[in-house]
Amino acid sequence: MNRLKTRWIIFGGLFLIVTLSYLTNIRFKSVASPEIQKSYDYLDSLPEGSVIMVSFDHEASSLPEIQPLALVVLRHAFKNNLKIIGVSLFAEGTAIGYRLLSQTAREYDKTYGVDYVFLGFKPQQISAILGMGESIAHVFPEDYLGTPTDEIPIMMNIVNYDQIEMVISIADGALAVHWIEYVGGQYHQNIMTALTAAMITTYDPYLASGQLYSVIGGLKGAAEYENLLGQPGGGNRGMLAQTSAHVYVIVLIVIGNILYFRGRKNGKA
Amino acid sequence: MQQRLPIAVCFIAGALMFLQYFSPHPVARAVFVTINDYWQIIFAFTLLVGIAAFVRTNLRQISRGKEAPYRLIGLAGLVLMPVLAVFGGIKIESPFQWAFENMLAPMQATVFSLLAFFVASASFRGFRARNAQAVILLAAALVVLIGRVPITEMISDTFPKITFWVQNYPSMAARRGILIGIGLGSMTTALRVILGIERTYLRGE
């Protein structure tokens, strides 16, 4: 009974802290880490009209963390008049990717088919990734809305990865590894990833070896990028909640250990 | 014959895919594209198998009266989304997109967010400095937790530096070891399958 009560107190505390954090308007001034700066500088250096591929490789469950990451990348690309080819290798990322692209395109007054296109979902990620190395139109004969890919203006001069400056995988799992290993390795394409915080360490070895160009990691990464772009959004809004939750967990660990050592001293543990 | 034929097919397919990688010849590229197409078609059929299994399992459980309301909702969702997509389209203002954004996504995010509550509870109960190894793990976790929030940057830039050190050296060394192990293991297994040494896919015969 006591154990159950403690659990509910812990749950209630976290709920309260996160809710209050979102209700208050405190903003942190976060400094861009070298990785975020590198990502920003690369996209900033691309000439107008360059084509990038953005792959929405995530599920709906991670949307609260993924959305600020995706939005900040798309906003930067559209702001610099880059052209975007959107794809999804996760079924759930399809509807989200289409909505985020359409929403951001509207903000910057971009035209579908000319400035951006969404090709939709393809099952079997590795096969789709490898297939696009030969011909994107072969893997995606139609876009998400059913228009033949060959008839879409932005796709007229695009055959495969050779005409694309960079692939950005917005991922909440290990799917971006396929982009790194197959597209980076076999087709020598630059790969950037926007990842949920929990996945960052998985990609560290690829980053250190240079197989992965850069990583925009977690809500903190999104917040730093938003500040560089001068457009605070979901990343900055979530910083207080994330900070509070981290501090709360640290406090819980400390209290838990104090109680443990006290119990051991009294011979209970 | 029952064994030799699948082993021969496996060897030819494996060797073909291996060799085509090194050839820019149009025939090699055409072989690759064709095999790749079939790979996707076969995978698409596995989605059908998944749907069939989902429907069958749920119907069986409903007939037994086990969690019937939840299972009915699951089945209704399976039917509803394709119906909405087929009859209402998939554009931004479509009912399909509305249902996805306002029903599926919030439900999934809610379930996923429960993880934070269990992490909080587990950090209180399980993260104890019982021995030297646990102390090291605890210290690393605390350093990373502290270093990943902007408030510590405002106090001192030492914490983020320590966090990056933990991630870039001890943590990465362990990850590299695991990745190299996985790579070598995958390569060995692939070779064993192609050469017919590994035959567990033939029901272990």
C-alpha cells in the first residue's frame, strides 16, 4: 500500500511539474552546440534552388519531440529557398510528413510540385533506399496525391541521389542508420539526422567517423536551432518542462539513495 | 532435393547480389532493380499477413469475451482509416488526415509519454549506489542528465563539457565495440547462409 502511494506521489509530482512548466512563460537562452551550428551552417551554405530530401522516419508516438525538430529544419530550408523532396519510410510518418511539409510551405508561400513534393510511403526501407539510388521515379512512380512523378516540375531533373545535396532523416529510431550505411556508404551522399534525444548516442560512432554529417538532437537541439534561425518554437517552449523533469529525476535519485543508505544503516536493506 | 534446391537458390541469389554491387554494367544494374522490386512486393505481402493475423487474433479473443471493447475499437480503427482514405481522400483537410492528427497521434503520444512516469518511478526505486559499478553508472547518468539541460549551461559550461566527454569517449567506445561485433556477426551469418553452412531456415534440417 505504502509502495503504491509513493508511486502515485512520484507520478503526480512529475505531472504537476511538466504541466506548470508549460503554463509559465520562462524561456532559457541556450547556446548552440557545435553539432547544431554545423547543421545550420551547412543548410545555410546551400545555394538557392538546391534540392534536399527529407525523410520522415518516425512514428506518431514521438510527435511531441519530433515536430519541433522537423519544423525547424523545414523552415530553414524554405527560408533559404531550397527545394524539398519529402518521403517516409515509416507508415505513420507519412501523414505527419505531409502535414508538416504543407504547413511550413504555406508559411513561406511555396508551391506544391515546384518548391516541394511529398512522395509518400514505401515499405521495406532498405529496398526503397537502395532503389532510389538507381531511380527515384522507379521507386515512387506517383507522389502522395497520385500525380505521376515524371510530371511533377521539381522532379523533372531529378533521377537519383546524384541530383540531391543532402538527405535529412527525421527519426525516432535506428532507421536513419540505413540511410548512413547504404546511401552514405554506397552513393556517397551527405546524411544529416534530426533525432529524438534517446537515440543520439546510437549515432555517435557514425558521427565521429564522419559517415554522418551532423545531428540535431532532441528538444534541446531543436531549441538551439530555433534560436539560430531566430524563430523560437516548440523546442524553446519545451525546454523548461524538460529541464524541470530532469531536475525532478535527479532529486528522486538523490532521495532514493538517501533512503537506501539510511535503511541499510538501520539494517532494513 | 528438398534441401539442395533451396540451398542452390540461396547461393545463386546471394552471389548475384554480392557481385552486382561491384559492377556498373547496365545488365548488373537491371538485375539489381528487378530483384529490388520483387523484394518490395514480397514485403508488401507480409503487411497483409500482419493484418490477417491482427484480425484473427482479435476476433478469437472477442469470441472468448477477453477485453472485447478494446479489441473492437482496434478492429474499428483498422477498418475506419482505409475507408476514410478511400472515400474522403488523403489531402490536408480530409477526414483521414483529421482522424490521424486528432485521434491516432495523440493516443500514441499519450501511451509513449507514460514512459516518463515510469522512468521517474524507476529512478527513485532502482538507481541505488549498491556497489562500485552502480556508483559509476549513477555518476555517469547524473552527469548526462545535468549536462543535457540549458540551466546548467547558464551556471557553468563545465557540465556540458563533461557530458560530451562521457558521450564521446567511454559511451562511444562501448557502442563501437557492440557495432563492430554486430557487423562481424552479420557478415559471418550472411556468408554461412549463402554458402549453405547455416541451414536453420530449412526447418533446421
